[in-house]
Amino acid sequence: MKKRLTMFLACLFLSLGVAMAQTHVTGVVISAEDNQPVIGAFVKVLGTTDGAQTDLDGKFELKVPAGAMLEFSYVGMTPKKVKAAPNMRVVLESDSKTMEEVVVVAYGTQKKSAFTGSAAVVKSGDITKVQVTSAVDALKNKVSGVQMTQSSGDPGSSSGILIRGIGSINAGGSPLYVVDGSPFDGDIKSINPQDIESMTVLKDAASAALYGARGANGVIIITTKAGRADRGTITVDAKWGSKSRAIPDYDYINDPAAYYEMYYKGLYNYATDAKDGKGMTPEKAYIWANKNLTNSSSFGLGYNVYTYPSSERLIGTDGKLNPNATLGRMVTGKDGQQYWLQPDNWLDAIYSNALRQEYSATAVGNTDKSTFYGSVNYLQDDGITVASDYRRFTGRLKADYQINDWLRIGGNMNYSHYSTHSANSGTGKSGDSGNMFAFTRIAPIYPLYLRDGNKKIMRHDASGLDAYDYGDDTSTGLGLLRPFLSGSNALSDNRVNLDFADGNTFNGVATVDVRFLKDLTFRSVNSVYLNESRSKSTTNPWFGLYATEKGSVAVEHDRSWSYNYQQVLNWKPVFGLHDFDFMVGHEYYRFTSTSLSGTKTNMFDLNYSELSGAVVTKGTSSASGFYNTEGWFGRVNYSYDNKYFGEVSYRRDASSRFHPNHRWGNFWSLGGAWLISKESWFNAPWVDELKFKASYGAQGNDNIGAFRYTNTYSIVSSDNAVATVKNSRGNEKISWEKQGMFNVGFDFSFFRQRLSGSIVYFDRSTKDMLAFFSLPITFGWAGYYDNIGDMSNRGLEVELFGDIIRTRDFKWGAHLNLTTYKNKITRIADANKTMWADGAPGYQSGRYFYGEGQSMYTYYLKKYAGVDPETGKALYWQDKYKKNAAGEFELDKNGQPIVEERVKVENTENATYHLCGTSLPDVYGGFGTNFAWKGFDFSIDFGYQLGGQVYDDNYAAAMNHNRGSAMHVDLHKAWSPENKGSNIPRVQSQDQYTNASSDRWLTSASYFSLQNINLGYTLPVKLTRKYGVSKVRIYAVGDNLWLWSKRKGLDPRQSINGGVSNVLYSNVRTISGGITVTF
């Protein structure tokens, strides 16, 4: 009993001692960046498993042993160790430098300081501050070396993208997309931009060579957001906005009176100059021009929309509208009914402001062994024209689980459902439903609608629509024939016709990570992608192309799926100051696709838009395809003392797109870097980091269609018997385009990271370019593919980032990037040198010349020589060649005639073609700035391009005297007897040389754009925490707000090759407001 009492007293005193040794600690954790509480920060007692998290006020409390050390940590902030004390106030600094140290590279990550290649990272904050359907559009003007084009503003449309110039004449130039470590074949629009943590653009061969056959045009690695180990959050974001037309019309003559006057001038000049082979007197020309101005002859406009006394004429002898004429005219049809004619604004009828709204919710959580991320997103993107919209729903679930200390598994699934209505953009041919966007080129004198004698728009009973004027005299019998878009009114067709598509996509990625032995890891990444879509289109039975066939319906079903298997083994030993990273791997990829389609006419009812609802079969079709690649690869990274870095990589790839004898290719890279600022002799306190880097690598490109190595045929019916027709001729010898990339430059950071950036020179060379050559019809084959030449792209990239002011309450930053490069075709195969142009051998394709020593998109045109000051006729340059005494042409060393002189000629058939510059710019890039002050944040971004030329077909069409189409106000500056110094030929009907194709229509491709403005306010935490909310941000955002170019209405951003068109869906401007709430 005595022993038991002694033991009890000993335990009691021991427990009292322990209790007395425990200290109750309280405190608050504050962010140095904004002086606000840090919610959810970890407070850990070092040497134990004990800890706590800060609450909504950033406060914590826990019991700790006397003299204990506490570690405070939070994602994105530098951990801090502090001795426990009462009433603690701990300030955590932002760890932006640490966050930037890791770069996502091929099959893994790498320290930024050890990275030997060229890559640019666009983070979540930059992606979500712009309103984009496709996340890749967030790269616009943000990354040096990246060129992006946008030809259409149609909801759901995508941008084109090139990285470091043009790599091929015919083979595809799009980069490879890699999502969470696995190559991605799907549409990037199926990924919610708010799910993306970062996009890394790999630009050089050292970065991308490990992707072998598919990485020659650069790689964009998309890393989606994942769960966090520190705390759980729920974030909700909603935005609503208005869309409008961003690109205005060209400066057309929009006044009906002015248009009639200009058109009359062209008729009058024609009559006085060349009517019936000789000019008329002014009096006769006046009468003739008025007579033919509005009639339906081969000269007339077909419509007169003015009322004036019957004894008078529409245009006076002074060339001006009759002062007694009033706009609007009453006419009587063959049916005895009266109709009112008045011009309408056709573009106002198809374009209007539209709604864009988007809603997202994300949830992030964790347990002691797992993290997860989940999100849903809904986008409703209405078009600014009739019959156009895009809807998308996405859902993502991403999780990983640490089973034990050597095994970790993960899964990432993304589902997307989309639907879209597309506005018709047909050819605009007579009888066709027409191109609705060609309305921009219609003269301002034509009615869009039919109006009755009371000037009211009539109704079409069968369709229930307004009655539209088709300009073909079929509905009214008025004898009015519109020469432009005759027999069509695309607006009416688009209101009743259907062009609809919807689909479902699924992308799943499963990962397994195994750690074994010492420093060895194995990773398996397995992905699958499925895209299933169904499209349906109808044409109505009342108007347009299929009116005589009582409507048509076309249905198509497409399915594509792919899978990709990766197995990667890493070994990362360390021997003193020597760090190694050995990696070997294998990858297999397969893509398959199927399609099934059918078309029928004679529909039962337009509302029943299925093939079973029509009775006359017009065509059926099905197809399937596949594409395989397989590769083995390896890489070695080396670091000595964290100052000297080296990298070697190799991949052997096979592609099913080539003949079995030529399927395998070898690709490799070498890279090195020197962290100069870490040298003991380097003494520049203002330099934080200075790194020299250089690399070279070889890659391949197989981006052409399947079965180009063998003859292909089309199967047709011949009197109900099977027959074949030659399609393309095979070429067993075609093989990989081979690309070499040299990359050298500096990365730097100065003045405690106040100024950072990079300067890089690159030389991208392509050998054995793949190109398609057409064959004469007598060969029977359409053409063939061959490896025909070499090309180079050499340039300089500069990126600068400024952290200009950084105080507790105010921050100011800025950024700038620019790229300049020269593209050159360095070799054309002798068999393909069909001609010489200005001393360069090569061949012509359309308005371009592909020749040795020339840029890819070098214009090959006749040269405009101005205007004959006496006649007002357009003039062009013609080369006259030197002849010897025998009358034979003297030849130069290349066997080409020597030019003796150049003379001006009127007939363009006699003018000489010349090289006329390139569409590619001299410099392009972007810049911007951002501010933050006491909860307010503001950013603005601009884009620019200098140099290059576009061929402005739109302007050329508007500077001609075409019947019924729009004319440009510059025609007011045309030559006249009073204006003989003009460089614009006189306005004249039937003059085939006035707007002939020539360098007259080349216009500067320079532009300056206001790309994005974002203004937000984050409510004080003291206010939001009362309601259990950690953060609330209210914001306004505008995208594609303004564009300056050489000519109003011209958008050089539409293409790389200098082609522009204003008969496409206009690019749009979007202005929205939104709110983000985090719990």
C-alpha cells in the first residue's frame, strides 16, 4: 500500500510539472504584402506533430512547451521560424521568387536557374483577367516569339498561333498542346480557363525536342489547378457583359445621293471615253448615263429609290443629285399592288450588341494524405449577329492520394458539353443563300425589306418572317434586278435556316508515382480523350438555293478518340557538388476518327430537321482515319555547384504518316547555362541573377495528311458500277521535315528583382520542307507531296518585367516584350524551280513567289506606276529587255533576259511581275502596366506590330466601279481635269485595268491595339470576415477595345500571310463586370 501511494504521488507531481511546462500562446499572422490577416496559415510546433491554423481573423492559439520554436507557413509565402511568446504578431513575406524557381518542362519540372532553354510562363492571374473562350487567347501580346491571328469573331472561334516564325510551306505549323503531362488532341475551348494554373510556352529545341515528331512547332504545356495541402476553399465567380462589333466598316460612301452621283460619274466618263468605240459628246453622255444609271442593263444599278418629276433626270448636268429628288419611291407591281422603295442599313440589321455571361465555382480540399480540386463552369456567349451563339458547360475533378511513403496515385477528369449556332457565310452567288457578311459591301441604295404602299414592312406568311427583298423580281414583278448578291437575302435565310452543332468531350489522365531504392522514381501517365459531335444544317423551302427542292437537311456525326501511354524512370543522384538527373522513357500514341453524314431534300416540315423528315436522298458518306506515333527517349541534366548546368536529350520516334521504310526519325538537343552571378569574382551588388544560356537541337515535323506516301483514289459510280478516280499520287520517299534550332541569350534580374527579363537570339532552320505540287490535268493525278527545300527563321526576343514601386499600400509594375525575325527560303529543289523573279529562282503560287533568298510570303505582283496626268488612266510598269544586234535577248548569268529600261503602260497584260515585299512584320509584341492601391487593382495591356504588308482586297473592291457594290470615299479624290495630280485613276465604268491586281493594294500591316483593361476592388477582410467570407473582389474588364491600323476597317491581325477580308464575322469587343467570392 505504501508503494502504491508513493507511485501515485510521483505521477501526480510529474503531471503537474508537465502542465506547468506548457505555455498558452496566442497571436495573429499578417501578410507583409497588404498588411491583412493571413487566413488558414499553418502554425507548427517544431519537433512535434502539434499545430494549428489561423482563423478568419488570422488569429491562432495553442499550448506549447516552454521555449518551443514555432514554424509559420502559407502557400506563396516564405516560412518563418519564431520562438513562442505571448501575444505574437508574425509577418510573412511573399515568396514570389521561390514560386518562379520551377519551370514545367517536357516530362517533369526543372529549377528555373538550371533551365538551359527558352520558355515563357503565363500564370493563372493573367489568364483569368481576360474574357476568353479558349485559354490560349490569353497569350496574345503576352509572350515574345508568339504570333496569333484571329480571322473571325464568331462565338467559339479560335485563334491561329505560330511560335518563332514559319516552319514549313505546307506542313502544319500549330504547336503541340500538353495538358497535365499528356499530349492533348482536343479543342482547347473544352478546358475552362479558370481551371488553368499556368501555361508554359516551350520555344526552343532543348525544351521541346523530347516531344519528337509533334514538337517541332513549339509546345504549350497547360498545367491545371490542383488541390492544396494547406487548407480548403470554395470560390465562386460570375461575370456579365456586352459584346459589340470591334472593327468598323471601311469608309464607304454611305449617302444614297453621293453614291448615285459617284456611279453616274463612272458611267459619264465611260460614255465620253469609249462608248461604242468612240466617245460621246457631253450632252449625249449626260443623257446616256442617266438612262443607264438605275435600269437593269449591264451598266445599271437596277434600283431607283428617289422620287423626282418625270420630266427631269435623277442627276443634273453638274453631276449632282436633282434638288427636286426626295428619298423613297412608290412603284406598282405586276400584281397591281403598290410597293414603297427605300434604302436600308443592311449591316445594322445583322449586327447588334449581345450578351456574354459566365459562371464558375471551384472547391479545393485536402486530408492528411490527399488533395482534391473540383470545378464547374457555364459559358453563354451570344453572337453579335443573328443565328450565332456558343454554349459550354465544363466540369473537372482532380485528386491525388499518397497511399504510403513510396506510392502516390492521381486522377484528373474533364468533361465538356458544347453547342453552337453558326451564321451562314456562303459564297454569295446568285441563287445561293449568300454570305450574310457580304452585306458590308452592298451599295447604300438597296432595300432590305419589301414594303407596302403604306411604307410598312410586309410579312411572309409561310415563314412568319418579315418579307425580304431578294432583288430578283420573283416576288413583286417590279422589274428590279439587284446586280450585287442578286437572288439572295442571307438575312432571311439565316433567320429560318439552321446551322447547329453540339458535342461532348471527355479527357481523363491517370498517374502513378513510385519511389524505390535511393533517388529513383517511376512515373506512369496514361490519358484518353474522346470527342463526339453531331452537326445539323437545313435550308428553307421558301427562299435561297434549295427553294425549288422544298428545303434540304444535312446531318453529320463525328467521333474521335485517342489514348497516350507514358512510362518515365528518373534517377537523381547527388555526389558532392555534382547533381545529376537521369531520365529514360517510352511513349505510345494512337488517334482514330470516324464520321457519317447524309443529305436529303424535299422536307416534310422545316421544324422536323432529321433525315427521316425529307424524302430525296442527295448524298451519303462515311469515313475513318487513324494516326500512330511511338517513341523512346532519354535526358541527362547536370549541375555543378548550382553554377554550371548542362543538358542532353534524345528521342527516336516513328510516325504512321510515312512509308514503313522512312517512319523512324532521330531527334536530340544539347544545352548549357552559366550562372555568372554566383561566381566568387563577380561583384555587382545590384545584380540579383545573371545567367548565360545556349542550346541546339534537332526536331521533326510530320504534320501532313495520312497516306501521302501511296496513291489514293476516290470511289465513284459509273452506270451503277464501281469505278475509281485518281486523287493524289503517292511518294514513298517523303519523310520528316527536319528542324534545327540554335538558341543563345541571357536571363537577368537586377535591383532586388525590380527589373528582370531575358534577351534571346534564335536561329530556326528547316530542312526538307514538305510541299504539295499540283499536276497538269493530263496526268490524271491532282498532285503529290515531296520534300522540296529549306527555310530559316532568325530573330531576337526581348522580355522585360518591372517591379517599379513596392510599398505596403501601393504597387506599380510594367512589362514589355518584342520579337523581330527574318524568314527566308534558303533552298528550293531544282525540280521545283519553274521560274526566276528579280534574280531569285523558285515557283509561283497565287499572289506569292516561293523563291530562294525570299521570305515565305513574298508578294509577286505587277507594279503600279500611278496615273496618266492627261487621261486619268491607271499606269503600270513594264520591263523592256536588251537585245543584241541579231535581235535576240541578251541573257544574264542565270539565263534570264537583261532589263534595259522600264516603261509605263495602261494595259496590265503587258505589265511585268515583280517581287513586292512580304506580309511578315519587322517587329511585334505587347506591353502593359498594373497598379494596386489599398484594395484597388488596375491593369492595362497593349499589342503592336510594325512593318509587313497586307493585300487589301476589301479596299481594291471598293475603289472600283462595280455594279451595286460599295464604293470608298477615296474615290472623291480620284483624277479629274481639275485634279490631275491625283494618284487615283479616274472613276470609269467597264475599265478593267483600274483596279487590276498590283502592288497598289499593298498596305502597311502595322497596328496598335488596346487589348485589355481590368479594374477591380477587393473588399477589406475586416468587413468580409464577419460573414464567413475570406475574400470578395468586384471587377470590370474590357477586351479587344480599340485598334489603330493604316486604314479604317482594316484588321491586319486576321492572318500571317497578309490576307484580309471584311466579308467574315467581325471581331468583337467585350466589356463585362463581375464578382469573385472566396469562402
